[in-house]
Amino acid sequence: MEGKQIVFSAKDQLEIQGIVIDQDKAEAVKFLTKLLERLKGHPGYACGFRGFK
């Protein structure tokens, strides 16, 4: 299995900075929830790549 690479957009970086500066626990949980959804990925297709929807 290949390793995953996490790439944060400029918007993501600003959001992380805001959370750290404000020490906002609720926003941190929301951000981590979104991040975990991105990390889950997609199991793929038996017949190959189908493209983006």
C-alpha cells in the first residue's frame, strides 16, 4: 500500500493558523473531522479509474 501525502491549500493553512492563534477547540474539531474525511480516500473500482464526479 502506498503512503499518503497530505497537501494543505493556502485556505487550509490560514484556517489552521486561526485555530492555533485563537486556541479554538470547537473549530479544531471541525477541521480535524474534515481532514479525516479527506484521509479516508476512496476504495477504488474493480474495473479501473472512473474519473471525478
